[in-house]
Amino acid sequence: MKLWIPGTVALFSILVAAAPVGAQTTTLGADVLKDWRAQKATMMRIADAMPEDKFTYRSTPQQRSWGEQILHVAGGNFFLMRFLNGKTPAPAINTADMTVFGLKASTKAEYLKALSDSFDYGEALLKEFSDEALLQTVSGPAWMGPSTRVRMVYDAISHCQDIYGQMAVYLRLNGIVPPASRRGV
């Protein structure tokens, strides 16, 4: 009896360690959607961090204003995500105006709504595609050429991250700690 218990415990431990972890499986689509939603949360927090009276602030005269940065991200999301060729209709943008893509806003609420709407559009598109469809090649913008849908999504996310970095500087120049840099957040 004494040998049976340690032997059983040892065998049980080996079997548990060798068993596949089924509860931790995910799909490509679920991962992409999770990353897209996380990027929305990050961008909404930083966009909201600047007081409304600073939405015309520019770090230098040549740079986009705070509000223009937000519209640039929104327009960039609309522009890039439309290359996924989904059924969800793409909002109208002006690609001749790569600063804000023809988007307009005059209040903080309008800027934040434009940004949120751009991520909502992307989420609606992402929900249309299976994992297999996300791996299909589509015609992207000229600088990317043929790309998988998933590559288009991550290009949009990387664009957001680039502008986030610029926006973090704008906040710091105004004495505001960016949300992601605050302790305990």
C-alpha cells in the first residue's frame, strides 16, 4: 500500500504534465480581434487624456494638432481596414487629405466619436472573416501591395502605435502623464 500511493501520485503528475492544454486554445480571428479591441482602448484613453481646450495644440507649427492626430488615426483606420474587402460599408473619407482624411470634428466628444467609430468599423469587418479568410491575400495600398488580411490589420495597429508615441509627447509637453505610463493603471 505504501508503494502504491507514491507511484500513483507520480504517474498522475506525469499524465497531467503531458496532457494537452485544451482550455488555452484560441483562433487567429479571436487573437486579432482581441488585439484590435486592446488598441481601441489604448487610443481612446490617450485621446481622452488631453483637455478639450488643448485640442488645437501642436508640438511645433509643422505638426498636426492634437485633434488632427485623433482624426488622422480614425481616417487611417478607415483607409487601411477597407482593404479587407468586407461587406460592412466603409465610411466616406478623402484620401487626397492624408492629414485627417477629410474627417471633421470641433468638440472633444466629436473627435472621440470619430476615433471610436473607426475602431467599431474595423471590429465589424473582423467579425466577418474566418481564420482562413484572414489569411487570404488582398490588394493593399500601393506601399504594401498584395498582403494577407491579417497583415493589413496589423499595419493599421502599428500605425496607431506610431501616432500614440507622438501623442504621448504632446501630453508630456503639456504636463500630462500618458495613461499607459501612469502607475497602477
